[in-house]
Amino acid sequence: MAVFKFNKNYRDKELKREVKANEPVEMTVKRADEVVKNIRNQSNKFKGYEDFEYERLDKDEEKTPDDNFDREAAKKRLEELGVEFKGNAKNETLKNLLEEHEQPEAEENVGDGK
């Protein structure tokens, strides 16, 4: 889900309420695109809605890089450890794999009877 604001008031059939202009609303990108398309298709009935559009409010938050995380070094270390992962894995996934596979060996051998 993402957070959007629309530039004009509209009645949302799925939310079953009026959404005010500039009010933050949570929905999928697909749904926001659908709303804009539907409203613009009716702009001949509702004057002033030809330029109906949205602005995504949470986009910058999602793209904020983790300054303390070296993605390439993490991928190299996982390869050294023999851990398989997708090349396009998210940073969080890479971090979790590193934490999981860099456990001290004594812990890995617990319970094997040796």
C-alpha cells in the first residue's frame, strides 16, 4: 500500500466516502491510477476534473538509501559463505541472510552430539 493525495475532492466507491483534496489516502498504486482514469473519463460531466491527478506522498521514504549498509560487500560475503540469494534481493533480505549465516560455528554444532 502507498499513500496518495489527490488534487480535487472525489467520491471513492471502494472507500465508500468522499475524499477531500490533499487528504492523505492509503491505497495501491493500481487503485490510484484507476481512480484518476475513472474521474478523467467522466470529466465531460464534471467540469474542472480534466486535470484530476494524484501525488504519491510516501515515495521518498521508500527510496531512502541505508547509508551504513554496503550492498556489494554484503553480496560478496554471502557468496564467500556459499549462501544462495537473488541478485535483486532487498537490502533487508541481504542483512537477514548475513545475520543468519555468520553465526559462530560453535552455535551451529549445538545438538549434533559431537
